[in-house]
Amino acid sequence: MAARRARPLTGADLDAVAAIERAVFTDPWSQRAFGDLLRLDHVRGFVVETGKGAIVGYAVCSQAADEGEILNLATAPGARQMGIGRALLDAVLEWLGERGAVKVFLEVRRSNKAAIAMYKAAGFAALGARPNYYRRPTEDAVTMVLGTASGNAWK
């Protein structure tokens, strides 16, 4: 399956996004939570679809002052290792950069080696850990950052 570029997440996508969220995460956000976030000016979501229009991944980010945060990024289980996560990451970084972010932060489960490798390949560095950040199962988060004080490093 060839993934398309990411496009903005809309309200019509919420059913599919919530379904991926439930399939991927053991402590999933509700569909309402996604909808509430979409109403905020400093938050943006993106999705990637197959050529047939099925949503196979999504990302949500926020921006404040010169910092961005990746709030959530997920690829459907049957669509992994196809560049979808990277397409979503690129869309998020482009949007955040356009809005003036020079640093981008995220948290990722310590055991999610594939995601950590993707983020490192994009230039993120481990900043520290948040003990017991995740529930079901309880697990530490690795906090990662991309960017420098002199400007965004991804442009």
C-alpha cells in the first residue's frame, strides 16, 4: 500500500481515528477528546489515507509560543513499517515550523523501540524520562526533543 501525504484531520475522520486509537493504545483517548482538541486554534491534527480513502494513521500536535508538542501519533496495526508514521511526523513538523516553533517535545513509551527509532532518525534526542507516566501497563515515558535555541533543526 502506498501512503499518501498527510492531510488535516477533520471532524468526519473522528470515527476512524478513535478506532485506531482503541486498537493501538491500552489507555485510549475518547472520540470526544479528539473532537474537543480539534476546536482549539493551537492544536492541529493530521491523517494519512490509503488510495481507497481508509485512514491508516493520525497525529495531533499543539503549539505555544516557540514550542510544539506531539500529543499523539499512531499508525493502524496493519499499516506499520510503510512510512505512514514518518509522513505524519513530517506534516506535524511542517505545521509547527510554520507557526514559529523552534523546539518540539514528545513522550513515548520506553518499550516502543520502533517509534523511538523513527524519532531519532528525524533528529529527536532523548531529554529524560518520566517515571510511571503511562498506565495499563504502567511504564516510563522517554521525553524527546527536536530543535535548538537558534532555530528549528528540521527545516
